[in-house]
Amino acid sequence: MGGTKGRFDALERRARVARRVAATAPMEPVNIIDFATNSDFLGVDLYPAQATLLKVLACAVDLLTPFDDFMIRRWSSGFARVDDDQGARYVGSEGMPPDVLDRMTSHHQRGGDGFGEVALVIGRRGSKGLLSAILVAWRLHRLLLLDDPQGHYGIPATKPLLVQLYGANLDAAKRDIFGDVKTLIEDSPCFEPFVATVTADTITLFTPHQRRRGTDRGAAGLLRVTASPTTPTAGRGAAVPIVVLDEFAHLEQPGSSADSTALARAVRPAMAQFPDPLMILASSPWNKTGELHATYERGLQIDPATGNTRHPKLLVVQLPSWALYEGWEKADQTPMWPGGPCFAAKTGPILDRPTAEALIALDPTSGQVEYLAQFAAAVDAYLPLRFVQSIFAPWRGRQLTMTERGALGTRYAAHGDPSTVGNNFGFAIAHLEHHDGVPHVIFDVITYWDPADYPNGVIDYLKVPDEIYDYLVRFPITDLTFDQYQSAEMIQRLQARVRNARLPANTAVYERTATAASNWAAAEIFKRASMLGLIHAPPFQQAQLELEHLQIKNQRVAAPTAGPVKTDDVADAMIGCTWTLLGENYQDLFNQLATSQLTGSLPGGLPLRGPLTPPGDTDADVHVQLGAATRSFARSARDRRIRRL
């Protein structure tokens, strides 16, 4: 038997060599899904929703089936247009922009190979690596179909075309995205005749033009696929039609010498000479810094005049881990394309929603990022993202809006956060509303003064008190507090006006002398109240961004020193109001609620139910941390109000 098998193996090897020698033109698939699934090409066992996304990325509108139409409508309903002070853009947390079908049709009519740049923000185990590898193989095969791609693009005949595959570092690139592409190429009959060399980090392919000239195996192929080092110079001087930046949100790891922004800026010029290049940024998200999030936001921008996307060749896709396995139950009843064969029957998804939800429940903060594909505000964010989002969500069936005038008989608190020259001045007004016997902090006004709005770039601290006084006229504010920095003169002016005015409330205007202990206590009360669902505010982007980006460093809560958000003035104003309204009674309130169960939801509908206090953060711990500072501050605050009355 062994001898017979050996003879058959030898015959197969000779047949393969003969096929290689005879092949001077690649086989041509029917379409991208045939290429992905047909054993003559890649032979991948796709799930129906994976095929839908491949059709979207390749702009293959002629391949859409009723299942694809349903999935695309569902995904494109996850984003909606918003026009505000940040401009016109699409906003959402799952899916893709609603104009995706129009853009697919436009690209298809022009004869393009698909979107030129794709931000695949997909949760862990969501198959983004496999789909990226299939798309790379598809575009490589399209280059082979050109016969002489160098001649087609006007590139010197001996200069290789370089396909660069990056990971978080070189080892990760070799293991993950390059490993996936390498496996597809080595196992594919359609690539076999053109494979020149294979190493641990490089594959070279002959072009059909080379093969016709009798190029021998071992010679240099003119299509080169590499696992590239994460350095800014990796692509310099090369002709690069295809780039994949895998797990791009996690680039800043050992083995990297470029941050994500520097790397993206370095590779884009190498692609400029190609009219139809492909760049894939594929990653589960991390924080709202770096090139992945910048590309994500750029892909959602809209021209307010035309209503069209500003970047039609860039597509944003944001999906939870389980999304591309949905519909698996009827795979064998779902045609791959109109009139085509059905998918193979599936025994189950790679990852289903209940399993992902169970994983998220174990660690909700990181789970939102890893499985729901939601960007975290910062790696060391002080406030969990879901609780920041809940502050600005509808409360009791209504979306809160900014209030023009307060109600008589209601106690309002206001806090101002003056800042250094050139920085913002945050301001907020809030009151308490009781629901089921529990006080909730309701924000009526959230605003700030921006130096950029003043001719000389400096806030006019002579006019700001007048605007604040106008709030005192319209709201019965009992406590108007300010941080101590640059506030003494403002406080004196407002105190003088309050004494001589007939305001709707007996207003105490005073400085809140901040110490490390009191700042920490105020931040912890705000955090705990937000986790209990006791803080509600109208949507206000600056406030939400600042709260999302607050960081904790050595028991100090502050804005980050780098990244897209470097201010915390509005957040401080909201924390100051909450301190005034809840600070003196926080222990009784939290004790009352300590045995309750926390209920709520995450984006995407994931239910939460559990103890009010997070693991390792008991109410007793918080009381120890906050008690002394709170009692001290409460006494000093009452003393200051008494002295000023």
C-alpha cells in the first residue's frame, strides 16, 4: 500500500508541475462569492451574512438576494443623520451609513472593484480577519486577471507590487492577517500556478505575463504579499495597491515603532498611483483616539449642502460579534446569488448572541468594546461608557431638553468652572426630582464659554457675570458655586448684585475651595449616582465627550493631556451641581439603595441586572473614602452660606 500511495503522490506532484507550466492565465470565477466558496478558488464555507458583507464591500449589487436586501436594510437603519454644532454626520452604534446601497450602485456602474477604504469595526470573533483575507485574495486575483499589472498601471516592469499586511506588531501580523492570507493562497488551486516563493512573512506571485516568459519557480515574483513591520518607513518607495491594518485600534504595543496615525499617513502616499486601491482597517475598537476612530468619524461625515457623504469611497461598518452569523439556521435554503447554489447547511454560529451577552455580563465595560464593537472613551476612563450614555438618554419616556426658565418652589443649584486663559469656562444648573421616593439630579442648563468665540481668544470675564446673573433672574437658584481659580472678582460682583436685587430665590454665591480630597469625593458621588441611574441631562455633546474621556490618575480625576478631548470644564460643572444637590445626604441615599438591584440596558438591547456596587467597590469602601471629605465640605459650605446671608 505504501508503494502504491507513493506512486500516486509522485504522479500528483508531476501533474501539479504540469498544470503550473501550462497555466499562463488565471481561472476566472463567476463572482466574488463564487471565488470565496468554490473549491476551484478559495473553498471557504461562508455564512450567508458574511457573504452579504463581501457583496457590500465589493459593491456587487447584481448579486443581492432577498436575504441580502433584508440584512443591508437592517444594518443601514443603525445610523441616522444628525446636524448640530459639530456639523452634519451620521450617528449610530451598529450597522453602516444609510446611503450604502446608493454608493454601491454608483461604484458598480462605474466598473470599480468596490469601496477603496473600509473601516471594519467588528467585535471579537466576528470574522473580520477572514473576510479581510478573502477580500485581499480577491483583489490579488483581480491583479492576476490584468495579465501584466505593472504595464496596466504604468509601473516599471521589474518593480514588484507590494501588498502590505500590518498587525498590532510584526509577530501579530505574521500570525493573524498574513497567516490567513497565506493559508488561502497556499490551499487555493487558482493561485497555485502563480506561487513563486513562500516564507514566514512573504509570499511572491508570478504575474501571467511573467509565466508566459517562462519564469522558473524560485525567481522573484512581481506580486509580493508581506507581513509588514509597524514602522513609518515600511511602505516608503513601494507601489502598494492593497493594505490591511489589522487590529489597528491596538497598534501601540511592544514591537511597534509607529503609532496608528503615523503609519496610516505613511502608507497612503504609496497607494496614490493606483486608481482603485484597497485599504482595510479591521479591528475590534478600543478608545476614541488613533487613526481607526478618526477614519470611522471621517467615514460618517456628510456635506450639509448636498446631503451626500463627504467620502464616498470610504465605508464604515460597525457590527457586534454575532452579527455575521445571523441567518445560519436557513443557510441551506439561502441562495448565494440570484439563481446560484445555496450555502452549505450550518450546525451553528461561531459565536451566538447569548454567549456574547454572557461574556459581556462578566465584564460589562470591556465587553461593550470587545463584543458590541463600541469605542471606549479612554483606556483608563473614570466613568464606564454605558453610564455616561445613560445620563443623556431619555428618562421616564421623554428626552430632556434645555430649560429657559425655572419653576418657582424648586431648588436649583448652579456651578461654574472658570479655567485658565485660553480654556473653556463650564457652567451648569440642575435640580432634584423625586421618583419612587428617590431623588434624581435633573440638569436644566449645560453650557460653556469658549475662548474661540472671542475676538482676542480670551473669555471676557467682565461680561460673563452678566450672563450668569441672567440665569439667576430666570431660575430660583439657592446655591451658585464656583471653583476657586480666577473666580474671586466674579463672586464679589455677583454677591453685590444679589444683595440689591429681588430674585426668585435667596441665592448664596460662594467659592467652593477645592482640595484633592473634596474633588475626589465629589467625583465619586457623581460616579456612584450615575451608576445608580440618578443623573439625567439633555443631550449635549461637549458634556458627554468630557465625561467619557475623564481619566483617573493617582486618585485625581481629570481630562487627558492628549487625544481628541483635553478639557473637563463642563464635566466639572456637572459634578459640582451634583455635589451641591446630593453631597450632604449621599450616605443616607446610597444606604437606602444599597440592597436594590441595578437594572438597565446597554446599546443594542443587552439587559443588565446585578448589585448596585461593582465588584471590589463596596458601599462601605466608598463611605470610607468619601465620609471625612464630604462631612468636612458640607460643614464648610453651610458656614459660608450663613456668613453670606
